[in-house]
Amino acid sequence: MESQSPKPSLVDRFLNTIERVGNKLPDPAMLFLILMLITWVLSAILAPIDFGELDPRTGDKLYVQNLLTGTQLAAFLANMIQVFINFPPLGVVLLAMLGVGVAEHSGYINAGLKYLLGFTPQSLLTPILTLVAIVSHTAADAGYVLVIPLGGVIFYAAGRHPLAGIAATFAGVSGGFSANFIPSAIDPLLQSFTQSAAQIIDPTIELNPLNNIFFTGLSSILVIGVVWYLTDKVVEPRLKRTLPLDDTIEDAPKMDVLSEGEKKSFWIASFMMVISLVLLFFWAYPQASSLRDADGNLTSFAAPLMKSIVPLIFLIFWLPGVIFGFVSGKYNALKDVVTGMSNAMGSMSQYIVMAFFCALFIDAFSKSNIGALTALKGANFLQSLQLPGQVTIVGIIVLSAFVNLLVGSASAKWALISPIFVPMLMQLGISPDLTQAAYRVGDSVSNIITPLLPYFPLVVIFCQRYVKATGIGTLVSIMLPFTVVLLVSWTIFLLVYWTLGIPLGLQSTYEYVTP
């Protein structure tokens, strides 16, 4: 008698439904085009309505901008090229992939993976990758273009499902965006909006730029634990049951033993990478370094070092890739280097098409003010409920997670809603530091399930390297467990953290006392 396959669990059936429904949507590029057209129509319908909201950034009334007027359509055509080429992820992705592409084509990355897997137990691959993903926040958007694809490569090379590796690193890079024990440029950026909002009530108040650093640092442990458990116990087993790999995978990493020549080439190339990093350190270390901003900071958005992260990634991977290629004999002429870079760009062709329509949609959605209006309406509704402080904190987390599905930029959302939330909670005796921490939780957890995240299409492309049938619905169904569990566990973590009175960061408080 034939054995029957086990009946899918309720969670499996739910996620399978999401995957089927999501994958019935049009191709991602066409989906963004359709969403842009819907935004245009909605903007025309909503433009005449006075919603009674003031834009906290300007103090002016906030209206929906009609994008179907002759003036707006003319501007759309005139600015189309600039909108596309100025789409933030486009240059970041292409430049980084030029360097990483050479390192991969020459065999340097494959050799490094063989060394890594040689001493790292498979059982620890997930937490190590998640830790690397979290640390990558410090280097701007490097995690999206570097760490996430490597997660798939490493899992595949280790005989595990590559989409599980992509999911784990995506969850660490983006779902755990506010979990990091290393200060980054986002800390002073959010603090500046929080302080401005707090000064509406108390003009003399000052906040430390690292007012959440202890909380975000300890949150890293929570995020690693959640991602580790879900990846190994929930996501990967489901992927093995429901999403088999393609029969042929282009440029799949192989785990054969390194030859003596490859070992020698790898160490020579790695030595040159280390030398490059040492030179960079001595360039950046002096207080008068040209890589620092006018105030001597290395990690501010104005610092040339932060602006140079992606070019540095290009050089740091391109150089050892070229050296490995020539020393190992894979490259015999400079045209081989160009071939490696061309191959990398060839793999990005689908992403470029998707990025074009994504850029146009996000630009239209932003100009329409529909997302901004949704954020303000939600914040005002939460304020009108007049709930206790702890419940309001939970409400801020949930609202931030929802608004994050519509407005991708962390700073743009906080600029909109901080002037409402921060003064409101100060009047309840809750400090701006705690309100900002709650916002950062909500701002992180839903990044990984919204196609409006500029890098979401890129992650779909990474998945399609191993399973060509991967669509938006597939990726959302893979990442949804991370969003739900992180939302619940991180919220509880913040409430317990608050109850125990552990400092949120430098010079931070939980209570606000009117001077």
C-alpha cells in the first residue's frame, strides 16, 4: 500500500495560499506599472478633498497631488530619465555587482566559501550569516547587494536550500534593520527628527544621537535567535517540501577540494584585500582625514567615507578577484576581466527593467502624498484613542509596521509622524527616546514583505537564480513568518526591556518630566 504524504499544516496551507495568490499577480515590472497607473487615478479622485491635515514638515495643508493634470503629465515625461537614473538602488546595485561579479567569475568567492564551510558547522551557518547581515547595516545598503546573494550561495554550497539562506540574510539585513550594536548613520538621522519633534513641547530638550544604541545592540541577539529558529525549523523545511530547485543552475558554486594552486591564489588575493583595508584604515584614522566630515565624524551621512561605501565595495572585491584570476590561470588577458564584469551586468538585465518601473511608481506615489496622508491619518487616529502609555507604544509599533508597507524611507516616515507621536507621549510622561525605539521596531519588521521596498525586486532576482518560478508571492510567503514573529517578539522584548529599566542608550530615559 502506497504511503500518503503528510497533510500540510495550517501554517503551510496559509503560506501556500499567499504564494499562489501573489504569484498570480503580473510580472513584477508590469505590477509596478499597474500600481503607478492606479496611483494616478486615485490622485485625481482624492485631490479635490480637504482631509484637514497639516504637513508637519512644512506647516501647510496636506493635499493629494493630482498627477493627471497636463502640467504633471508633462513633468512626468520630462523627468522620466532623471527619475530612473536617480533611483537610489540602481547605481548601488550595478556598481557593487561589477566588483562582486569579477570576484565570482574568477573563482575567488567560490574559493573563499570553500574555506568558510571547511571550519563552520552547518548548524551555525544561519546565525553567523544573520550576524553578518545585521553588521552590514553599518555600510549603508551593502547588505542588500552583497550579503543577501552570498546567503544563497553559501547555503547552496553547503547542500542546503539556497532560498533559505537568502531569507535568513534578508531578514537580518532588512527585517532586523534596527538591530545593530555598531553605530551607523541612521542613528543621528532619526534622533534629529525626534529632537525636533520633542522641542515642540520642550524647546530646551537635547537628545544623544546614540539614545537607542543599547536597545538596538541587545535586539541583535533577539533577531539572530528568531531568524535562526525560523530558518532552520520552519522556512527551510517548507521550502524543501514545496519549492524544489531548478535542474540546472547557472554558475552554481561547487564544493570540490581546492587545488594547491587555488589555495595559493586565494591567499595572495586575500592578502591584497587586507592590505587595501589597512591602507583605508590609515587614510580614515587621522582626525583631519579627507574621509571625515567637517566635524571630524566618519559615520555621518555627510562623511565622504559613508558616501564611498559602494565604490569601496567595488574596489575591495574587484582587486582580489582580478589577482586571483591571473594567479590561478583563470585569466590570461585583461579582456577576461571585462568578460567577468559583462557577465555580472548580464545577470542584472531583468533587475534593470524592473527598477525602471519601480522607480517611476515610487516617485509617483511619493509626489501624490497618498502615503504621507495615510501615515498622518493613522497617527491622529491612534492619538484620539487616548490609550495608556504601554498600549500606545504597541500601537505605534503596529502603525509604523503598516505605514512601512506604503512609505519605504525610515527618515521620511519619522519626519511625518514624529511631530505627532513624540509630543503626544511626552504629555503622557513617556520620553522621546522610548517613542523612537518603538518606531524603530515597527519600521523594521515589515520591510521584508513589501514590494515597495526598493531592493525587494532585487531579492526576487537573487531567488530566481535557483528557482526561476520565484515571484513576488513566493518571496512574501517565505518572509511572512519572519515579519509576524519579529513583530510579536520584538514588541514584547521592548516592553520587558522597559519594565526592567535597562538603559535604551546614551543619556536616554524612559520618563519625561516637564521642567
